Amino acid sequence: MVSTQTRPTSAAIAQQLRTILTLTNAEIQIAEIRQAQARTDAVRDELAGNARKGRSRAHGIETALRERGGFADMIRPAIGRANALVKSVVDQAQPLDEALLSDLALEQQLVGRAKYLKALATGNQDSELATMADRLVQAHTETVEWITTVLAEEALGGPAALRRTPTQWASGLATRAITLPASLTAHGIDRVAAALRKSPSVAAEVRDRLGQRVSAVADTADHAGHTLMNIGEATARSVAAGRDAALEAVEGSARANGASDVADGIHQVREATGIVESTELPINDYSDLNVGQAVSAVKELTEPSDIRVVLAYEEAHKQRQRVVSAAEDRLADIAKDVVGVS
């Protein structure tokens, strides 16, 4: 009996190759854009490597298309890159998790299309193309797992691998601002505001202390304005120092007056922005540890909140890349366990 089934046509394979090529060019563009958000050199190098691998995959797809009598559509890859640029602009107006979910959707589509391409190639008895499709599935699956891990880090209070852009901070997430940290709006502000409404006397003292600090900072900044060198840096340091001292003073005052909710909310802000004292960190004698000792201590932490506090402090004070990377890796390990990524 003669089978009525037909093999997939070359046109169907060419169509999938062209579509995958377009999506791959979008993926390359996004990897290049995300490099600017990398928290560490290691992550930046990884993203740069992803872009290079993407270009290699794109070349392989074009070659496979030509070898099978198709032609590389030069317009649609350009559209893919243009769409990625548009996406990057849109990303700036939404929280980081939404931007990453969009990246994840792209990678998942590439996985699905690569699997479909393998099925087409297998049905057409094209073992070489099926092998290439297998490589595409593996590459995009790894990227799916990486993005899933970064999203889990975000959910655990990160991000560790990627920083938010300024406008992503402004989309309602925490930030380390030059004035009062906007992370007040993310975690601490509701708690602080509710407690202040219940404690008018504490609220008045908060206003007075902050007013005094702002006035002092303004005087310092004005004096810095008369210097000819490093004016921006000097002013920024002055304002940041005033901000940090104000938050610490208000927290202490609130705690002394029995407004523990206010104090706890402000302390949460100080932890998120790295302006706590080293003695408040979950690692004993942290300020005395060298790089190797700090890395070893960070690897022993088990609570995401403890890792975030150390990471924020390190970035605000010592800025040792190995320690930052260790904290990022530790949080990534915990995130992988949470989402089941091996």
C-alpha cells in the first residue's frame, strides 16, 4: 500500500530558516543591549559571548538556507534588529521583570521553532539540518534557563546579574538615588508612612531632622560649586553623605521613641542601598576581610536577604569585583534551586 503522506516541502524548511534567522538577529541585538545592564564583568563577558554565538548561529542558518536552494532574506533580519531596538526603548518604560519576560518569550519561541525545524528536517531525511536544529535547541534552552534564573533572582529581591536602567528603577522598583532612595517606594515607604500617621510626634521629628540635613547638604553643595575641579563628584558625595546620615539619624530617633515600624522600614531602605554599617552585616568583621576571605564568607550565606545586604554594601563601599561576582553567583545558585534549573 502506498502511503498518502508527503514529505515536508523545501519551502516549509526555508520558511522556518528565514523566520529563525530573523528572531536570531533580534536575539543578538538584545544581548548587546543587555550588556550595558550587566552588574559584573563576568556577566558582561557572558552576554558578549552570547551575541558572538548568535552571530555564528545566524551565519550557519544563512548557509543552511543557501545550500538548500533558498535565499537569505536581507529585509527580515534587518526588521528583527529594528524590532529589538524598539523593544529596548519599550523596556525602559517597564519594570525589569517584564522586560526579561519578553526576552524569555523570544527564546522560548526560538526553542519551539528549532524543534519544529528538526521535525521538518527529519521528515525530509536531512540529517545535517536536523543536527543543526539540535544545536539550536540546546543553545536556546540554555538561554531560557539563564533568563529564568535571573527572573528568580529578581523575585528573591535581586537582580544580581543585571541592573535596572534608570527608567526601570522609576517604573516602581527600588533605586539608589542621589536624594532619598526611591526604594522607599518599593518596600519601606508604605510601612514608614503608615507608622508615621500613627505617631505624629515622630513624624514631626523626621521632618525636622531631614530638613536640617537637607539645609546642611545644600550649604555644602553650594560651597562645592565654587571649586573648579570635581564639582559634580564633590556635590554628589556631599548629598549622598547627607542622605545617609539623615536616614541613620531618623532610624535611631524612631527606635528611641518606640516607633519600631518606622525604624524597621527605614532600616530596610538602608540595607537595600548599602548604607548600613559593616557591623550590621550578616558576616562578622566584614570590613576586616580581604577579598578571598570575603568571597568564602559570601559563599556560606543561605538567605537571599543576607546576600543582598552584603552585595549592596560591597557595591556602595569597596566595589571589589570578585566579591560582587561571588554574591551574584551565590544568589544565582539559590535562584536555580527555587525554579528547578540545574
